[in-house]
Amino acid sequence: AERIGNADDAGALRLFLPVMRMIEGVLGRLFLERTRGGINEMVDQGNNRAGDSLRASCIKFLEIVVLCFSNRALPGLAAGSQAAIRMAKNAKASAHDFSLEDLPPGHPIITREGLEEIGEYCFSTLRGLVLLGGQAAIDPNLLLAAAASSSVGSAFGGSSPFTPILDILKPAALAFLKIESTAEKAGAESGEKGSFILDRSSIELDFGLSQKSYSLSINAVQMLATKRPVFFKDSSTCLARRSIDPPGGSTGAADGSLTKAAVTGIRTHLRSSCLTLLRNFLSVTSGCWEALANALNASGMKAQADRALQSSRQQLNLMKGGRAARNRAAVFYEWDTSADDSRAAKRKRDTDDAETRVREAKMARGLGSGIQLPTSMVDACELVMLNLENLPPKRPPVASSTPRKHPIDLEFVMDAVITNGASLSIDENHWYDRDGGDAWTMEEGEIGEDGKRALTFTMSSKVLEAAEKSTQGAQLGESEKAFTEQSNIAASKAFSRVLMASSNARSEAVADFGKQLAARLAWTLKGVKPSTEIEKANEMAVEATENSLKRNTECEETLAGSLEFALDYPLVSSCLAFDLVQKGPSSQPRDDAGSNVAASSTSSLSMRILNEAYVCSLNENKENYEKALDVFVSSVVNACDLSNKMPNDSEKKTNS
């Protein structure tokens, strides 16, 4: 519809004609195969499965045609009414539900009236398939004329693309409508209200439906009743009449090609469809509830019919009523649910209570796991003070066999607030989490004349010894190897915190300083793997360099060195692609006066990295600048390619 609306009249017709030819071909396979020797010949020769599968597919396509060539709203519905507003909301919720309202008007040939006529004839044909159990016999002369019109229209093109389709549909639909009008006239002459007398012995069928095709036809009529309210009354009347006079008669015996088991399944399907439509409020507004209720009463389902009718009326009253009526209904349902004291309900309540207790326990231990602290420090402090009573009397158990106890004091609470609860669940196997602060000792000096106190920091001798061995390449013991590995992990996490803090800083000066520090650390920490927070940036940089290597075979040697550089300096490659990957929402930088600062006024992180590489290339490692520039350009090109592949992704467009 969008492409037709954007094209001119000739272009729209070129887009529209293949669709019409497809519809013409499928309808011809369903109704004209008698003259061509297709489906019916296959069934006559014993190939029932292939012929039935083809017929079932054609019936499903017939349902799609009716759905697309009809209107969503009821005719004559006021534009501002509550029902119209509700239908408009439902239409927006289902974007793939195409209807005639979506077709742009104004085309001289592709008109809504012509398509609506095709949809009505298709719907009449579907009703005939359900009510008669097959297609009513069509005059052979009309079939030959329709087949000739179809072949001539396909070869030379007709005055209207609707003509070949209508030549096929009209005889099939009119054959059923003639039988329906005769039965309604006979019922009116009998004097019984709503009587429908159908003499099936005098009806000749071109083909009968199998269980699969019959079920698809019933599903199609039921679906059209709920999706297209304009068809609700006719669909309900059709299903109710067939449910009163089902296949197999009163005994439920085999009927034609349908076995007894198939007849039983179809009769059950008809009753369930009637019950579903009776539960819909449209059964009351359209006035067809009486026919559906009578059909279910005749099948021995009076109790189910009464409950379904009560539900539909209550639904309609709630739609028409105000807020007070809806509140009363909510109270009623709450009382009705609480009255169930069965064992299953009690078990469910016990389970819910247990889950609530577990959730409360997690919140009490968390201060971050269950409670997310507000961004405002004042609100965060108030929340912490209110939850002090929820702190456990002792620390949660850890994996270590000898857990280290820590008193709950002000320092303990401050660590929990600053780390957003991470300090409450530390890993005792990591020295930098357990006692990283103990690796340094601080001595306070005397207060000087300027009023400042001198502070002296000293590293532990054991830590210093392990660090010296690691830098000198000496053989390390098990504990020293563990120390080196954990040092790299600690350095990676610290670098990630610096990088994230600089990207989320409100002050321009703080953000710029954080980027300078991150750029210097990235070149210093060679071989340190990035943490999970920035791992996506490293993966993107490596992947982009690999893609460039595949595309540019003539520069294979240069790009191979750039790829090796990206693997040797993971933090550098992460920084080069950091601004190109998707991240969570960050605060806009602010200057010291509190006003917003444009993002372009601060140098990007990638520019800081390249500046560091250029400065270092003046003295040593002259190739690092070229390799870093290759990685950066490859990442930018890769980000642009990703944004072009997904043009609707605004996040990727912004990053690129």
C-alpha cells in the first residue's frame, strides 16, 4: 500500500497487476479445475492427499483475500465514538493487519469499491463451503466462460484487472446464495422464527471438503467474525445453522468422504466456534446471540451458552459504563477469587509468600541488589538511613572456609553506599577485593605552618617483591602468579571505572581529565584484557580490522600488523572503538557554572589515544601511530556499514 501510494497511476498499476494475477490463479485452481482436470481429477484418480492439500491451501488463501479486501470498522460507526477509538487502537497495535483503510484512495482503477466487492464474494463462497460442506455445483457453461476469460485476460490483458477474478468468483458465490435464499424462504413459510430448511438431498456439489479443508473453512469464518466486525452477524448465523444441522445428521455417522471420527471432530469444532463467538460482545450488539444460543442448546450445551451470554453482556456493560462500574467489576472478581479455598489455591498462596520472603531477604542484604540507589546523593543517604535497620547482624557467608568478620560500622555502611552494594558480596579469592587497601599503609605527619598534614603512603614489602619479580620476568611461585593475574584483573577493572566515569561525568573538566588519564593508562597497560563493561568495544575493533584485512588484500601486510597491534593492546583498541558501540544512557557534560556543554567541545577518547601514539612515535615505537590509526578508521567504517544495514536503528546512526 505504501509503494502504491508513492507511485503514479501507471506505476501503481504495474505493482498491482501481479497481485491480481496471483489471486486469479489461486481461485482458478480452486473453482476451475473441474474444466481443466486438476484437483478433482487427482481426487478421482485416488491421489486424495495431494488434492486435499492443494485445496486446503487455496481455502487459506481465500481467507487472506477476504481479510485484506474488507474494512476493520463497522459501517456507519461514528468517528469519535468509543468503539471507533478502540478499533483504531487495535488497528495500530497490529501493524501487519492490512485492510482497505490502508489502501491510498484516488487511483482510477485500483478502487476500494472493486476490492470490497471481491472480498464480499469470497466471504459468501467461504460461508457456502462451511454450510454445505463443499462447493455448490456451478453451471458448466459459466465455468467454461470463466476459464476462457481467465486465459484471454492473462494473454492480452483486460479492461480491468478485477474482471477475470469476478468471472470466477461470481458463479461460485451466486450458486450458494441461491441455495441460501431458497432455504430461508422455506423456513419463513414454515412459520417458525429464524427457521432455515435446507434440503441437502437436492443439492449437487462440485467437490466436498475433507476434515482438514473443513476445519480451515470453519477457522476462517470464525476469525473473520472477530477481526472484521462487518462479517460478524453473517459468520455467526452460518456457524449456528451448520451446528444445528451438522455433518452426519442426528446420529453422527460417516458422511460422504468424511469418516465417523472426522464427523465427530467437525461437530465439536462447530460447537466450540459458536461458543467463542457468543462470548464476544458483538454477539449482543449485532443481535445474533439468539441464533448462537439456540445452536448450543440444541447440542446440549445450555449451561455453557448461558455463561457465555452473561459474560458477553457484562463485557458490553463495562465498555458502556463508567469508572464506577469497572471498579465494581474489579471488586467482584477479587472477591470471587478469594473465595476459592481449594488446596491448589492455598499452595499457590504459600508459594507466593515464600517468594515474597526471599525477595525481602535479598533486599535486606543488598542495598544494590534489591534497592537501586537514586542518583541524588541526598535521596540516596535518606534511603540508606531508612534501611539501616534491614542490615543483617553479621556479614553474609562467603565461599572461604574461614570467613573474615567485619563489624557493621560507619565505614562498612559508606563502602556499601559507594560501591552500590558490591562490597557486601565480595570475593574472598581476590586480594584487591578482600584487602587491597591493606597493601598500602598510610602515615600521618605533623600539621605544617600552612595548616596541612603530610601523608606518607608505603606499599607492603610482599606486594612490592611480587611486583618486581613480575616486571623483571623472573620465575614466579604459585602465589606470585595468582598475584600477577589478579593484578591484571584489578588494573582492567580500575581502567574500566575510570573510562566509564569520564564518559558519564557532568563536568567538562572532569570528563577531559578522565580521558587523558584513560589514554595514558591504555598505552601503559599492554596485554591487559578489557573488562566486561568495555569488552564489546574491543571485539568491535578486532572484528573491524579483520574485515578490513579481508576487503583490502593489497594492504594485507600492513593490516595484518594492525590486527596484531589490536590484539597486543586490547585497552587501546577498546578506547578507539569506545565511542562507536552502544552504551547505556549517560549524563550530558556540564561546566562548572552548571550550563550544558556540547559534546564536541571536549576531545573524544579516540583522539586522545591517537595523540598519545603520535607523541610516542616521535621517540620510539614509530609504527604504533599508523597501526592505531588503521584500527580507528576500520572501526569507523565498520560502524557505518552496520548503521546502513539497519537504517531504523537510531542508536547505531548516532554512534556512527
